[in-house]
Amino acid sequence: MIAKTNTPRVLDTSALVHDPKSLLAYEDDIYICLTVLEELDNLKERREKSVSADARVCIRMLEDLVNGYDAEQMQKGIELPHSETGKRGKLFIGVDTNIDVDDSLKHGIGSDADNRIINYALQLQKRLAKDVSIVSRDINMRLKARTIGVAAEDVPVDHQIADIDLLYSGVQAFEG
């Protein structure tokens, strides 16, 4: 099942590790920032085999999705593959390392990475002039995001897609 709300979503590391296929669980545009990519890279070497395996699966999925695109195209958005149940939005890989930190997060306690991801979502919300939602398994991160005015949600169980959605459908369209 693919969720449609017309709300851009910023996926947190915890959401991607919990379910790497959450990249494909929404019709809306998906945003991932460099901080999330760095956290995924750090997780792939963990002793907890399931966490490191899921991080590797997610990294491979991202590589497959962005393969052949340059930095400019990734920032403009890459069309995500359609499913049998609906059209997906675009995947944006954003640079969050050069964004000024909002005053509400400058002296924040807790994870620096969480604060950078929340800041990325807040600045994205301002730039797009529309609501943005962070998808995270981290309850505290969701609370912090909501406190500064960014919507936040957990990874819904009913949005998980089956492996069959990732298989080749047997149909390919050619232009011309």
C-alpha cells in the first residue's frame, strides 16, 4: 500500500534502517540529507547484524536509484519507480551541511545528527512554503521536530510494501 498525503517527507536514518523499503512506501516526494547517508555508512559496520544488514540494503537501494544521475539531478529530484498500486513521487538527496542552523536548534541538546536532520526539514519547509514531515522511529526526535513546528510521524506498519513491489513487472515502456 502506498500512502498519499501530498506532504514532502524527510526520512530519518531510523526509518530507513527499520524498513529500507520505506523509500518506496509513499507517493509523495522523499528527501534524504547527507547526514542520513553518513549515519547509514556508520551503521553498516555495527556488531548487530540485522542493523548493519538493513543499513547495507538501504545503501544499495539508494545506489540503484541514483545510479546514472549527477548531483544537480539528485537535488532536483529523481523519479521513483512506479508501483502496481500507484505512482510515487521523486527522491531528493539534499546537502544539509551548508545550511544555517535555526536558532531553536543552535544550542540543542541531544544528537547533533538529529538536530541537523530536523534543521534540514525546517529549512526545506520554509523553502517549499508548505508543510514537511519527518519520518522517524525515534520518538524523541519526533517530539523535538514537532516542538519547533515540523510535523513528524512514525513508519506506519500498513505502509510497508511487499518484496513483490520491487520485482520487474514484465512491462517496459519506450518513448518514440
